[in-house]
Amino acid sequence: MVGDNDLSAIKSAVNAFSQVWNSAWRGEAIPEDVEKQYVSKGGPSVYGTRTRLIETFETNTSDFIDMDWTKAYRIEDLQGDSSGEIEDFRTLITWAEIGQGKKIEPGAYGDSTAIQLREKRYAAAVAFLNRWLKTNSRHNINRAMSMMLLKNGEFKADDAYADIASGSPSAVNAGASASPADIITGLNEGVRLMTEALDTAGYGVTAKSRVIGYTRTANRAIVERALNQVRGDDGTNETLFANIEMVYTINSNLPVNPGGSGTAGVRLVLPERKNVWGIFEPLRSNEESDFRSDSVIVAMQEYWNKVSADNQKRTVTFA
């Protein structure tokens, strides 16, 4: 018998065995890389008996989960409902001067259309051998649940940024030079055109309505350079409208140019209103034990869906 911790003896024993019983090896010694990857009985790692677990990427801090996408939506609790409807009631009401003796005609409420938001199910599960939970400190149910929460946050961010980047809203070209003045002018002009268009569509916005500017970190340097400029003495250098909040993300579901023309860009979003994130059932978790396979399965699920309106978006592009 050979002790688990005596690697030299193990090597000699295996070499002798190979010489007698395995003609394919022709009596050659075990290659060094094979020796180094020997695993003793019960070892936690494939790389040997002295491996130390350093980092499992387990965290729930805001530094690791991008939650800025939530600024674009109205988070709506739709528990107990089969669907949600977004109806623009105000656009059905029109004030106008009516002549003497004329009837006041009502708006055609029955002809109105509503955006319907229906639930979608999202879930994840992890299966452990029951023996792992007893013999290996690396695996446990609490860690599995915390990892599911992180993956859930990452999945929602991916879905939300893809939704923010979706559609074909109107675009403003800030100019080919991408100078600070061009970028500031483009962002301000994009907000002005969007809010003016929304006002005529019955949104009832104002020049101070909050707008979020989403862009990738690839554009951060040139945008920040523009935002940090100082107004010139001649008064010709613009500064960014105070109601524009810039958000930078590394999430690849928001393209470097949401306009799709290959140049840099920013997606302006009027938050909330018809941009809704509906929670039909909050996150739930459970675990079950399957004796037939000696496994413990941990699962989580929730029901949600989202919708965003093209006219609450505007794209600003710059080279």
C-alpha cells in the first residue's frame, strides 16, 4: 500500500504497474504533467493536494451588479393580475373652443388602444450530490442561492439594456468632429426635440422633465470631456441641460452606438411613463431532495416582463 501524501512512492508504484501490465507505455515513466495533476482520495481540487481556494467571485455589492437600468422604468407591482394595461387616457381628452349652442362632443373612448403587458417566467436551478454537501465545504445551499441572486441581477440588466437599446427612435447627429461643443449641442438638442414631440403627443412634459442618457463606457472619455468644459467668456459655449443624467455601462446589450450607424452615440430616455417593468410574482426559492439520484436541487423563479416606448427615446450620434 502507498500513502496518499507520498507522491514519489505513488509515482514509483504506478511506473512499476505500467511496466508489467501496460505494454503501450513500454516501461516509460509517467510524464511530469500527469504527475502534477494527481489527485488524492477526497481531494477538493483537480490540481493536487495543496490547492488553496482563494476567490469564488461571491459578492452582492453594487460594484458587481449594474442596476442603473432601473432608472428608465416605472417598477410596477402586478401581483395577483394576469396582465397589465398601459392606457394613455389623457390623449383622449381634448379641450377646444365650442361655439354658442353647439354640443360638446365626447372623445372616442371605445376606440382607444392600450399596451398590454403579460407575465413571463424566468428561473434557474442547481443540483448537488448530497455527499458533496456533507464532505466538501466549497459547496452549500446558501452559496448556491447567493449565486442565483447575482445571476438574476445580471440577467435582468442584460434584458433591460437590450430593451433600452431596442426600437427605432428618431436620431440627432451631433456632427462629425465629436468636439465637446458638438456633443453638448447634440445632447441638448436631442432632449429638446424629444420633449417637444412628447408634449404634442399628450405626455404633458416640461423643459425640466428628467431625462437619462445611456451610453457605453467606450464613449465615457469624450462625453465627460464635453460635460466638464467651462463656459467661455463670450457665452457661446453651451453647458449640458441640468435635467440630463448621464449613465455609463459596460453592458454589451447597449451598443456603443444605439443608432446602429457604427459611430459613437447616446440613447436618451424619458424615464417611467410608458416604460414599465411589471413584477407579476416576486422571486421565490425552494429545495428538494431526490433520493433516487442522491441529489439536492435548489431552484429559484419569478415572473416579470417589461415594455418601453419608442417616443420616450431619442438617439444622439457623434463620430
